[in-house]
Amino acid sequence: MYTLIGSPATRAFRVVWCLEELGLEQRKDYTIIPAAPGSDEAKKYNPSGKVPALVVGGDVIIDSVAICQFLADKHGQMTFPAGTIERAHMDSWIHFAVDELDHACWVWAKHDWIYPESLKAENVKPACELEFKKAMQHLEERLGDNKYVMGDTFTVPDILLGQCAGWATSMCKFEIPEGKTADYFKRVRKRKGFVKAMRVRNAG
Ligand SMILES: N[C@@H](CCC(=O)N[C@@H](CS)C(=O)NCC(=O)O)C(=O)O
């Protein structure tokens, strides 16, 4: 039984999606403590108060990427063995998702509603939008005609990219270019694991 710390409206959604892709079920295989970011509840598991965290036995893993990769490795799905070329390419996609998509959305959010007015800088939000646009071009070039970023196999970076795309369009109002990129995101977000994870999220 895993315990996920963090409201599923946050990056904790990545972990819910991952758990559901692995065929694990809420209440039977995992429970959620929907701690808000920065809350005292979240700080019980992560000194920074950031979510998500995952309680595994007597241990706590922090950071959505580390958690998703741990689950994928442990359950032997959505990943490739360490030391293979496939794993290196997959890890490269993970860094792309975090550095280019997550970063653009996160900095945008800080300069939109997280920081106090005194720290919000002019032109940061348009710069984030530009970075996101460039990332979409690179995604399309690297994706080519592949179904998922690693070809026919759905892997952890597809979850990260799919979650960031939702965040980018709903929160930042960034555009996803029509064609291969938009089709990729539609494909990823049509998966049963995503649909089930959305049900968990919407149930609150
Ligand atoms: N790299 C971390 C980022 C975690 C993070 O920043 N989470 C946000 C919620 S989505 C948070 O807890 N923010 C509170 C804060 O930054 O103090 C991850 O992917 O888990």
C-alpha cells in the first residue's frame, strides 16, 4: 500500500496517473492525503512543504519524477533497464519535460499568481511562452511519427509531458501546435490510465 501526499490538482497528478497506468487502484493499492503545497501536513513528509511525496513502507520519496521512475522500475513497466541506450533516451526525454515544459509553466505561474507583486517581473511571462513555443517545435522534431516519445512503448516521460501540456493550456493559456504535437497529446491523454486518474482528481 502506497500513500501519496499531495492534492491531485498539483504535480501529484503525475503520480496518480502513473499508479493508474500500473493498474493500481485507490483505496486497494494506494491512498491519498491531499495535502496542499506548503501546508503543515505536507511539511510532515517533506521539509520544503513541496508535494508530491510518496510513503513507501517506512520511507518517504520526494519529487514527482523520482516517484514515477521508482514506481515504473519497481513494477517493471513504462521504463527501460538502466544502462541501456533506450533508458538514456528516455531519461533525456524526462529532462526535456522538466527543463523545458515544467520550467516554463512554473516560472510563468510564479510571475502570475505565486509571487507577491514586488517580485513579479515584466516580460517574464512572455519569455516563458516563447520558451514553451520553442519546446513544442523541438518536441515535434524529436517525436517524428512515433506514437509515444519512446516509440510504441508508453513511458514515464509521456506522463510528465502530458501533465505539463494540461497545465500549459489550462493555466498559462499556451498554445499547442496543431498536427503531430497536438495529436500526440490527445493520444496520451486518451489513455485509460489518464482517464482513471482524472476521475480520482475530480473526486477531490
Ligand atoms: N520538482 C518537484 C516540484 C514540486 C513542487 O514544486 N510542487 C508544488 C505543487 S505542484 C509545490 O509544492 N509548491 C509549493 C512551494 O513551492 O512551496 C516535483 O516535481 O515534485
